[in-house]
Amino acid sequence: MKVRLFFRNYALRIAAMLMLLGAASVIGFVFLGLGLPEANVAIVYLLAVLLSTLLIPRYLFGFITSVLSAFAFDFLFMKPHFSFTVSASSYIITFVIMVVTALITSTLVSHTKLSEQRAQESEAETKALHGLTKCLSDASNIHDIAGIAVSAISGITGSQAGCLCFDEKGTPEKTFVQQISSEKQIQRSLDDPGAFLRQLKQGNTAVYPGEEFYDWPICGRETTLGVIRLPKETAQFLNKSQERLLFSMIESIALAMDRFRSAQQRIKLREETEQERYRSNLLHSISHDLRTPLSGILGATEMLLSMTDEDDQRHPLIEGIGNDAGWLYSLVENILSLTRLQSGKLIVDKQIEAVEEVLAGALGQISRRYPQYDIAVCAPDEPIWVPMDVKLISQVLINLLDNAVKHTQPSGEISISVMEDKQENQAVFSVKDNGSGIKEADLPHIFQMFYTSMPPHSNARSGIGLGLSICDTIVKAHGGTITAKNCSPDSGAEFTFTLPLGGK
């Protein structure tokens, strides 16, 4: 069909050219009958060349018309007539001048016509892009942008264009919008979004031909935002001007979609920041208000325990109150640490400290809280001096020991050790238990915030998943590392963290 249309257009142009040359020849014979000189006939042929160039804005046709008009003038009006033989040298000069004049005239007219055509196309493109941009600025969501784009592209191509949007992850939606008339758009389903996406990823071209549509990707700064779909019968016959305008429109659509997505992300980020701030403020207020009365309760229970014999019926009740208050106090401390971490107020004040003293302080708190547990300690005879924030590292040790207690029966074994790794210039701390260990599915996630795993024994109390996350943050703030592993299947877990031995 395209080849047939091509030959039909060229046949019409050739016919028009021949008609103009024929008319010029008839007028030339009339001029000769009136006794006018051949120069007037030459001017008529020049007029035919000019009209041909104006009616057929192609440089090739102007050139052919110029040559044919010169030879027609020579054949019909130069002596001897009806022959290409020239009897006088003056006729040769006339012939050459006529050819040159016709060529120059046709070239100038063709260039002028082409410049005018390009100017009109450029003006039309500018108007179309301006109208599209103005409409896109009023769009309230990504699907409004798609609808506006479809309407504008359908108008400039005279087709039923469509637009398929992609979600934030770069996955095609299950439906796309298509213009079916000047006033109506419909939603059509996409047969296989996964296969469609694979086709786009496999190709690396500006347009993807399909059985029903040709698809032009709408590329954003980071991902594909969608595709513009043109019916196959329309896409195959787009001229260069329409293709150029289509690409310009797709760029404007991509900018609008990118701008909308960026605005959405900013709004979402702002909302999340506000929610996080409110949550942190609430946690900080609650934790701060709970810490003071809990400290009083712990102090009172310790005093009452010292005043009560172990065989007294009140002793286990007071001991239970103390254990629960200690658990709550530890939870409050973790929540306060969390709020400081999230607000950026955690300041690491490193001082050179003896590791043994830090271990003793942490063990003292755990022993008071869980007196039924025996914790083995392994430390070198020589003191290890490490730059650290004593309060923060103590919290790490307490959290790790508390975690070991939660996952170990009172009859089980818990040990804590520290050693100096001179080769790596670091102190290595290890907390080990012989509980049920860590599930393989939990190992990659145990240092994530709010991630918990239930201990197996019934008397254990589950936390809220902050202790290990806070340990991870504190150790990394000191320039160290922390890891977890199972000692062996069903025989406990080991947490290891390191601290550099260098200066502050």
C-alpha cells in the first residue's frame, strides 16, 4: 500500500509537470504566430519552470522541469525546428542561458518553498508542544498525564493512540488508556504485562513494533515511566515531521511524569519524616517518664529483699517485682537509646578504659537482675585498654547478656570473653550460650530494628526487637563490627563484636 501511494503521488507530479510544459509550448506557438521573437517564448518556459517549482515543492522536479523546458524550447522553436541541431551560434548561447536561468530559478524557489514549509512545521510543532505542556501542568496524577498525552498525540497523528503507564517499580500496569474518538477514551487490558516488559528490556531501539501497536518508551531519569502506543497502520506512515513532533511530545510527557513522581516521593518522604518524628517524640516522652518511677521501684525492691529472709513467703513476690521492674527498665533504656540514635543525638565520647572494669559493671547489673544464672568470664591476665564510650559499650554487653539469658534455661551455660587481637589491632568480645540457637531464617535479620524471634522456653519474655539493633549501631559508631552465628545445631549461639585498639 505504501509503495502504491508513493508511485501514485509521483505520477500526479509528473503529470502536472508535463501539463505545464505542454501549456508553455502551446503559448509559444501562439507567440510565433503573432510574430513575436523566440525570447518571449523562452520567458514562457521560465514561467512554466517557476510554476512547476511552486506547485511541486521538490528540488528534483524543479531540476527536471528546467532541463525539459530547455530541450523543448530547442526542439520546437530553434531553427531548424523539430530537431536538436542548432543552426546558429546565438541559439546555443540562448539555450545555455535559458538552462542556467531555469536551474537558478527552480533552485531559489525550491529553497524558499522548503524554508517556508519548515517554518510552518516548526510553528505547528511549537504550538502543539505549548498546548501539551500547558495541559500537562494541570494534571493531578499520572493517569491524567496519560490521558492528556493520548489526546494530543491522537490529534497530531490522526489515529487512536494509547498510553501505558508503569508503576514506581518500573512494572507495566494491567490496563492502558486509548483514544477512540475526539471526545472518548477507554481503558484496555494488557494481555501479558510480564512478556511486554521482557520485550522492552530485550530491545534497545527507539520504537518497538508489534502486531497491533508500535510502542515508543517514555524514559525518565531513572526508569521507564510508560509507553506511547500508535496503531500499526498509522505508525508505518508517519512522516519525518510527525516523527520529530512525536519524539518532542514524548520528552515533554516524560518530564511531566518525572516531575509528578518526584513530587510524590517528596510528599511521601515528608509524611514519613513527620510520622517518625512524632513516634520518636512519643517514645522519648513515655520512656523518660517511666525511667524515674522504675528506678524507685528497683531501689525499693532491692531494699525489701535485703530486709526479707529467703524462706519468707513475701520474698519471691518481691523478687518477681524486681525482675519485672528490671526488664522494664532495660526496655526503657533501649527505647531512649533508639530515640537518640534516630535523632542523631548519639555522641560517642571515647576514653581509654580497661575492658575488665566494663565487663564487671555489665555483669553486676545482669547478676542483680538474673541471680539464678551463672555467667562464666574469660579475660586475659594483662589488662586491655580500649578507647570507648563506657556507657554505650556497657549497654551493648548488657543487651547481649540479656539476650543470652532470654534464650537459655537457668541451668544452661552462658559465657562472656574478651581477647586482644594484636594482628588486627582490636579487642574481640564474645557472648556465648548453649540455648536452642538462632533459626537460619532469622540470622540475616536479627540486627534489624523491631525484628524478634520467640525464645523456646515458656518463662522467657520477648522484647520488641531493639536490643540487637542498638548494639549494631553503637559498635559501628565505634568503628567496630558485630556478628552472630550458631555454635552448632541446637547448641546455642555466639555474638561477637570488635573494637579498634587505636587512639580516639
